[in-house]
Amino acid sequence: MIRRFFVPATFVSSFFFERRGATRSNLDFFGSRRSLGTRNMEHKVPCLCFSSPRVGLTGNLVRKCYRTAVMAVTVVIGAQWGDEGKGKIVDLLAPHFTWIARYQGGANAGHTIVFEGKKFVFHLVPSGILYPDKKCVLGNGMVIDPVQLRKEMDGLAEGGIDFEGRLLISERAHLLLPTHQMLDRAREEDRLVKKIGTTLRGIGPAYSDKFKRCGVPFGEFLDREECVDELLRNHLSQLGISPSPELKEKMDFWKEAARSLAGFVTDTGFPLRRAIERGETILAEGAQGTMLDIDHGTYPYVTSSTTCAFGATAGLGIPARAVTRVIGIFKAYSTRVGEGPFPTELFGEEAQRLREAGGEYGATTGRPRRVGWLDAVALKYAADINGCDGLILTKADVLNNTLFEKTKIGVAYEGLSRLPRKFPPKITVTYRDFPTWPTLRGLEIPPELDSYLAAIEEYSGAPVIALSTGPDRNEIIWRKPFLD
């Protein structure tokens, strides 16, 4: 009996076919449509059509390769400086996936979800945990404060959310100690060092220890608790202080919180890779935004991890070929927390109006965010470097004609052809004006907003597939199909 299998050619080697009795004569190349419903053009993926009577093991291998290639992982990233509203979008998309996994960052990110009338605040746990049939992962790319995580888990339990067997913590994720936060504060207060404007949650020092190879992975702590004491002595030496009774009490509480999480700690990469083979889907959630990426952001005013989509593979321990879709989230305007370049920033009364209308205060720190017009140069860069299949705009309800008569898009930096590695002290932005739109009602997109979205697509090179029209999960308008 002859059976036919269709396999993306880029994932199948000639060695595979030669070992299984197939020859070049019975391999046909043809173009198949990869319908993601998110690009304006069709994606053509070269495929192999393979026929062979020897279909036993061969068929299993082909099916495994096919599933890995065309299903698996969708990555949601921030396409600006963070705080774009990724939490709501992840919460909205979560029911359509089997796994929801966070791949980087720590408790320096945060979002609030209202679920069945109850409010849940998350800094570490993916919001998909609110769905009883979803499995959630805190990946190896994260740095985890066990006290904060225990607090979130206790809040879930009090809210009636059962997460036993559904929440997995990577044994390779590094632990964040109270002294990491002390080191973070000491650095920010050091006048001889350039101020970054961090959240003071200890994220930078924790990642620094990881890459200096003196940090503490969660699994190592559970094997040998003394490693935490060794790192603590190192930190006290850097701070130039002696251990105090208050610090000892704090560390005892920290260790108790870490021990209480032991039943959730495991090798998370293994079940994720097996899930991909079974054809299950994974929604990978990033924290912060592209412009804060440690390598590709506005260095040194960045976070300490890889926020871009390619961080998902390293931060979760999954193959790169498993990522099949990248969705970028951005606001109708721009915001930034902390120091660093912000070309389209607004000041004075305009800035305060926009900040108040958008509720632009940090979810983690409560600090007022810097606000400005939409920066299409930065957005194009984010869409380009992440390979975004589609963009989702948030806060569409904020920029209406009751706030401003017109809005602007920064479409170019004078004298620069693209986003620079290092921003000059002063940069002149070329703007394009647009009329604002009336208050949004229902699923109708006013012509003014439609023109704004069309311009964003033109300048970013990626389609705007949806727009969020309010904080509620259901306040969303889909412009183009996504979940095909």
C-alpha cells in the first residue's frame, strides 16, 4: 500500500529519506500555503511529497516532523518599551492553547486580570493559570523570587483556583535573593554609576550572578541549600556590610518559601518538547518589550534578559523550529519607564493628560510612565527583528477625540535611516498628523482609526490583526483572522 506524506522540506534531511527507501525520483517539491491569517501576502513553504511502501517507522517520523514544523509555539512579545498590555492578550488567547509558558524576566513585570469577578495580580505566574485545563510553565530563562511566587500562588488558592499539577517551575531557573534587591538599590544610588531607572526588584544582579556562574538554580538549592549561604556571603562582601538579625529573619522566611515550592520544580523543557511532538500548542509569553532587550534594545537602558521572540527557545528549552508564529503587542501611543532615549516623548500638560487618560502608572512600581506619540521607527524595528506575523494595538479607546483633536506618528528620525545603536543627545523626529476618532462603540472601527491603522501597517511592514478597545477581556476587535 502506498501512502503519501507532506512534509516541510526545510525540516527533512536527505539522510532521512535515503535511510527509509525513498529516492529523489519519488520526491516532489511543491508550494503549500502556510495560512496564518496574519500577513497580507501568502507564505509559501517548500514541501516534500513523499511516497513509499515502507511506511511503518517512516510514517511516525514524518508525522513527528510535520507536527513540529507547522504547529507548536506562538510567541507574544512587547513591540515597544514594555507595558503594552501583553497580559490581557495572553489571557485572551490562552483558551486556544494547551500550554502557557513564561520564558524570561522576573517580578519586574506585572499585570492585573479580573476573572469571574475576582482580581488577580501576576508578576511571575502566567495568567493562563486561571483556566482549569491549561498547564503553565515558569521557564529556565526566568529569575524567580520565591517569596513573590508563593504570594501569587496563595492568592490563587484563596481565589478558588486549583493549580496542582498544572504549574511547573524550571529547575534551571535562577533564584533571586533579598540581597539581589539590596545590590540593585546600591547600584542605582551610586552617583558614580550611570542610573538606569530599574524597578529595584533585583533582576539585574540576579542575571549578573547567573552569567558570572555563581548564581543558584532552583534545582541546586533543593539539592544543597548551602549554596545560597555561599552566595549570600558573596553579596554581603560586595555591599560591605555584616549579616544582621533582620537579614537573617528575612533569609529564613525566603528559604521557607523556596522549600514550599519544591513539589512544583522540575525539568520543564522535557515535557514542553514532548508536548510539541504530540501536536500540542504552546503560547510563550515574554515580559517587558523589544526596546528593552539586553542585546537589541536601547543599551544600557535595558532589562537584563532577551525579551525578543528568539529568547523563547533558549528560555524554555525548546527547538527553534517549533516557533511558528510571533505576535507583537503595542499601544496606540508610546510609554517608557525609567531612564533612556525616548524620541517621541511628550512633556507638560499634554503628557499629563495622556498619562491620566491611559492610567500610565507602573503595575510593579506605581511610578508614572513617560508618555509620547507612537514611534513607527521603533515599531518597524520591533516587527522586523522579531519577525512579527501580526501586531495587536492596545489602548485604542484612549486616543479619542475627547482627549486630543489630532494624534501623531513619528515616522522618521532626521539624519538617520534606521534605529541607531546609540541615540544622539538630541534627535529630531519627523511626524505625520492624523485626526483622532470618536469614542469606540461595539465592533465598528471609525474611518479615522482605520486610516491610523493603515498607516501603522505601511510604516511597520506588519499587519495590525486586532485592536483592544478597553481593559475587559472581551473588548477586542479582530481585523484579520488569527486562530485558523
